Amino acid sequence: MPKEKSAGAIIFRMENGVPHYLLLHYPSGHWEFAKGHIEKGESFEQTIRREVLEETGIKELKIIPGFKHYAKYFFRKNYGLEGEAKKKAPWVFKLVLFLVAETKQKEVIISKEHKGFLWLPIGQAIKRTTYKNAKELLKKANDFIMKHKT
């Protein structure tokens, strides 16, 4: 079974003392966080900074130490395939390391990889996030942020 490793960030910005989380709308329809493949020789942090810049245009990013969580899932690389070819596409095991990152930059310029974006407070962000593991990750990140904010 093919395996992939990626890195991503749960990005937030403070608005009136309340964290608002950046969710990206992917072409497949789901809402989640910025993430991408780790290129050869890159650290997790370098990957996150590069992917966030490519996907959102956010340059100002402060990675908050102390939060490190993995998401594991399976998916099929069947984009653009039809019928039997789509069903026969191999399953891929994906491991994504997520860190928490803060920005003061409100403006987002999404890449062609996405259909849209939203900045949402925790309750709305959890409702909008598509997958159960992403919802749980968002809750953990929010708990961490609320515990460590000054």
C-alpha cells in the first residue's frame, strides 16, 4: 500500500480576544486545514510555511510550540478517473503532522487548489469542518490555545 507524509497547520487569528480558525474549502467539497506534502530535505515547519504561503498567501505565521498531533487516514488517488478505474484506484495511507500557528494577517489569497475559505470562531468552525478527525483536532487545538493564551 502506498504511503504519504504531509504537514499542516491549524491557523488562527485573534479577533476581539477570540480565536478565529482558517478553514479551506477543497474541490472535493470538504472543509479542512492548510496542508501539503513534505518535500525532500524539508522539515515539518518548512513544509508548513511553504504550503500555507502557497495555499493562502499568508506570510506572517507564528508556529506555537507545544502542540503536535497526527492525523491518519486512507484515501484513493482517483481524481479525474471514471467508472471501474475510479473503483480500482489504490488506497493510500496518509500521515499528516499538524501544528498550531497564529497569524495577524486577515487577508487570504487562496490557490487554485481550493474553492474558498472562512475565518470562523470555534463553534462554527467545528460545525463547518467536514471530517470527524479534523473536528477532534480542532477541539484539541482550541483547548491548547485557550490554555496558553496570554
